[in-house]
Amino acid sequence: MRFQSVTVSANLGDCMNEQLLLFDAGDETAETPDVSESHAEAERLRAENDELRNSNRMRDAHEALTKELNAAGARSPKLLFASVQREIQFDEDGRPANIAAIAANLKQKFPEQFGSDQPASIDAGAGRTSQNNFLTRDVLAKMSPQEIARLDWNDVCHVLAN
């Protein structure tokens, strides 16, 4: 009598991996497998399946909450997710159910974490161009030749060209 061990795999979300024992009547000398080892292996596979299912649920929740927080203008959505990941509830299908409520709660609790990060201008380009905004054709017409001679000739040519 001989037993063969066959692993049957189904959709991860629907049912768990199961190990089946098939009887082969052709060999009468084979030993029967240890049932406690088979049961331990089945439990290990169930635990692994649960771990993978939870990992997939958390990945989906992370994607959904990060998308929601980015839409709300969050500055650091990964940090915010880490602070609330234990509050996420899942529906019967394993999808996150309270993402919008969590995002709204975070926005209310931590408003400084939301909004644009646009710093005020420091006018870093100041001084790069000539600041002779006072120089016009009318001002030049009123100046003496000595005053005009003291001006930057490129500025005078620029004013006269326009």
C-alpha cells in the first residue's frame, strides 16, 4: 500500500492550500504516512496563507490610503499611513472599508501635514539686472552731458533703443 502526497492549489483569496493523500493500490509494502506530520504541514500552510492574505490586504490599504492622502494634499502620506495602519477596517472581500474616514480624521487632527509646500520667494535673482528703472528718454533729455557721461553707457543705449 503506498500513499502519494499531492498539493492542490486554488485561488489565494478563495480557499487555502490543502495537501491530499492519494492511495496507490499497486504497492502493498509502502508505509502509511504519519498523520500528525501531515496535520502540522497543513497548519503551517494555513498560517502561511493567512500571512500572505494579510500582507496583500495591507498592501491594498496602503495604496488606497496613500492615494486618498495625496489627493488631499498630504505632505508625508507614508508617515501618516504608519500612524494609522492599525485603525484600518476591512470588508468581507478583504478590501479597506474606512479609508475616506481615516483621511478626513488625519486632516482634522494634523492640518499642518496638508497643503502645498511652496516656500515664499526670496527673490534670488535680485541684483542680476540693472536697477536703472528711473532712466527713461524724458529723464535723459533733462540731464546735462556730464550727468549722462557718468551713467552706464549700455543702459543709456538700451533706453534709447526702446
